[in-house]
Amino acid sequence: MDKKLIVALDTDDGEEIDWITDILSKTVSWVKIGFQAFSTVGTDVFSWQNGRGFNTFLDLKFHDIPNTVARDVGSMTIHGANMINMHASGGMEMMQTARLKSESVAKERNIPKPILLGVTILTSIDEEGFQSQFGSKRQISEQVLYLANQAKEAGLDGVVASPLEIELIRKSCGDDFVILTPGIRPNWAESGDQKRITTPAEAIKRGADYIVVGRPIIEHDDPLEAVEEILDEMKGM
Ligand code: C5P
């Protein structure tokens, strides 16, 4: 059972989620639920997927005032998410308040606290787009490192970043800091809208704790075959 690959269930089709998770349940231990799947299945998704042996990463990328994000994260902790993310650009107070809320509700109810991650800069944004759209003079890597350190200072467990930034973050934030990377494309898959990408093997070699792969698996004719190819490649590292 692989512990590093997270399959992004980016679909609002409940039946599709059902058959894909059914065939992957003996091979993969994490699934990612975004807005599409969450709007279809709702909070039952956690017990449903846990019942199949999956951990669930809730990818709703919270970004709001501290009180709202704290309540969102607290509520999703109670519902049973195993990993939750929020935009690190939401600020130190937002991240700290959310982390404290998650810790306190988990303690009160004697349930596990989910892994909390800060999203740095989306993997669909390249250097040119970052500077022109964000009005920033920084390089993406500088901003990613800045946000990763903010997330660490706020007490989050780690960050979501491009595989291209892993070494930089690892060096600055240490071995225990979780680095999860989307923007993963096997050589046989199309990149689509993702820009700062590597192969699964390269991301593992660079030190990713988790890699997220969506379309190359769920749009494949045989999702299990796609997963097995990716895992074979990762094992070669
Ligand atoms: O289909 P694909 O492999 O590109 O899916 C990647 C998944 O990871 C998508 O669900 C996307 O929303 C998510 N994600 C991302 N970049 C981030 C954070 C999350 O691509 N920085």
C-alpha cells in the first residue's frame, strides 16, 4: 500500500468516485477531495472513504478572515478530514487561529488532529504570470520560501508547493516539515494547465513527502494501471 501518492478525485460524479476508489483501495492510501467532489458527496465523504481504508485530504484551500477559516478548519477536523489546506497568503493570524482551533476541537473530542498545510504559489502559475499578475518583483521561489516560513512559524505541519521548490523549502524548514506537491506529470501524460511540474520519480527524488496526481489517473482508461505505472516509477528512486 503506497503512502505517498494522493489521488485527486476531481469530479462531481459520485458514481465515478465510487468505482475509482473501489479499484484503487488496495493500492493507494490517500485521496484528495476538492470542491467538485465535496459538493456532491458532502461531509459523508470522510467516513465513506475512511471505511474503504483511505485517508482524506480536503483540498478547499481556505482563504478568509481568521475567525471564518478557524471555524471552517475546526468543523472539517470534527467531520474527520485527515489533511486540510489553507492559503498561506491568508496571513499569519489566519493560519495560527485555524491551527489552534483544529488542535482544540481535536483535543476536546479526543480525535486526531489533521495534517494542516499552507498553499504557497499554485503550480499552474509560472514566473512571468506571477510577476505580471501579482505585481511582484520577487521570483516565485523567493515568495514560496517566504510563505513556507510563515506557515512554519504559524505552527502548520507543512506546505503545498511545486516539486521544483522542494529542496529550497527542505533546507530552510527542516526534515519534519511536510512538503506536498501537485504539478506532477508522468512522461506519458499531458501537462494541461500545470506549469511548474516534474515527473513522479523526480518529485520523490527531490524529497516530496506526498505527491498529488489527478487527471493522469482519473482520466486514464484504466486508472489502476496508471497508478501502478506511477508507483513503479516512484519505487525506482
Ligand atoms: O489533474 P492534476 O494532476 O493537475 O491535479 C492536481 C490537483 O492538485 C488539482 O486538484 C489541483 O486543484 C490541486 N492543486 C494544484 N496546485 C496547488 C494546489 C492544489 O494543482 N498548488
